[in-house]
Amino acid sequence: MVEVAQLYYEQNLTQKQISLKLGISRPMVSKMLNTARELGLVSIQVHTTPQGSNVLLNQLRNNFGLRGGVIVPEGSTEVTTNQAIAQGILDLIVNATTVRSIGFGWGYIVGRFVNLLEEVAALPPTPDVDVFPLIGNSSVSNRDYHSNEIVRLYAEKAKATPLYLHAPAFLDSEQEMRLFEESESYKKLEAYWNRMDLAIVNIGNYPSVPDYATATRFGNLLTTHKAVGRMLCYYFDVEGNIIHSDTDFSIQIPLATLSRCPNVVAVCSAALQPKALLGALRSGLFMNVIASESLIKKTLELH
């Protein structure tokens, strides 16, 4: 039990990785972790919105018109901080009792959320909740950027109703994009986007990895317009201005549609630059933010 607890809490291995390493089943790993807590071998302390976080949330409300968010303490490593941020995403969704439709973006921290979902036996069943992607699928092998897989796993865990987007995120021409936008599958998804209650949107840095074919889509526009970050695959400057390109043929939720969602949540990894978060908040699209305490402080100072 001590070895399992050390691998999980100190070395940040997943339960699946521990089961493979030690040659035991994943349910046995979960049982040993629970028993370790019951016996006092592991002590977990939960910090629920400390006073410092309340101050920061009030500053975010006053400066950017946010409703609130989840601010997590800085972990000993980026890995532990990102685990806490992923838990914050899960807590926000599970506690959003009035939500009937959820749109998921993609990106690194959404991928950490998906990893967390794999560790959870099940979520409270919500068969009346629709869940769907906000962007098409990427060609990269990293699952963090496969929107349908993100939707599938959440729907499986929560017994929600999935709707998939069977299209790449980036098409080759305007004609190809327009043809897809006229398809029945896109129109059906568009109807879901228009009645969406909750949107989970990863904020990323610019430049970013993967590159999202930015040279083809934008040429040198992102450099000349001083891009600092992205939301989905929209790029913006530090003032929150979206950078548009005539050769950007992306399949993703239109920003005008996203802006009508009553709760758009900016989720931020520990590696996000303050200027990227600042630009995202200045865009006026977000109502909540999930980020580390140090990132919020640095962003407020930069503002």
C-alpha cells in the first residue's frame, strides 16, 4: 500500500500505469489507495476557496466581468498543478446541476481532464445531458486533440448523450468548408451549439505545439499582429482582438455563437503565459476561469 501510494501521490503515476508496473489490476490499485487513506498512511487536505483565492476572484470579477472560477494552489510540480486544475474542471461540471448541454474544446489541459476521467469509476449519471465537440478533429496522434474521443469518454463516464463531429479541424479550401457547413451533420451540431449551456475552452500559448498548420492558415499574420494565445483555434493579441485570415478554413464553433453561451469557461494549464490568459479574458468571451493561483496573480499584475 505504501508503494502504491508513493507511486500515485508522489510520482504522479496513473492507476493504470501503477497496475501495469506492479502487475496488479486497476481495481486493486484503487482499493489499496482507499485503504491507505482509511489507515492513515495517506493524508489529503482539501483547500476550498481560501481567503486569498476569494480576493483574486473578486479582482477578476472587477477587472474582466467574470462570474467566478476555480483557483488552485501551486503544486510542487507542473504535473501536480495540472492535476488540480483537471480536478477543478471535473468539479465544476459535476456541480453544474442546471446544465443540459456541454461543449468541449481540445488542448493539453483538456487532455489532463480526460486522463482524470479514466481514473474515475463513474460520474453521477446524466442521460438527459448532451455533450459534443466545439471543433473538428486533429490529424496529430496526441489524444488531447481528438475532440470526438474527449466527448466519447465523458459521455461514457456520465451516461450522457454524445454527438460527434466527423470532420477534420482544418480543411483545404473555402469551397470544402462551405460544402461541409451545408451538410446535415454540421447543421445538427450547429443547433446544439446554439442551445449550449456550458463550454469548456482550453487557452493555449502562441507559438504552440502542435502548430495547427498556422503557416498555411495565417501566413505571417500571427507575427505581424503579435498573437499571444489561442482559444480553440482562434488566435488573439494581448488586447483580446481576434486575428482573422482569408485562408483559415477551420471547422469550429463560430465566435458569435460561442459568445451566446451563458457559461464559457477558460481552462488554463500551469505552463500558460500570463499574456495569453490576459488576452483571452480581454476578449470578453469568458464567464469563469480555472487556473493556478500564480498564473492569476501574474495576469492581474500584467493587466
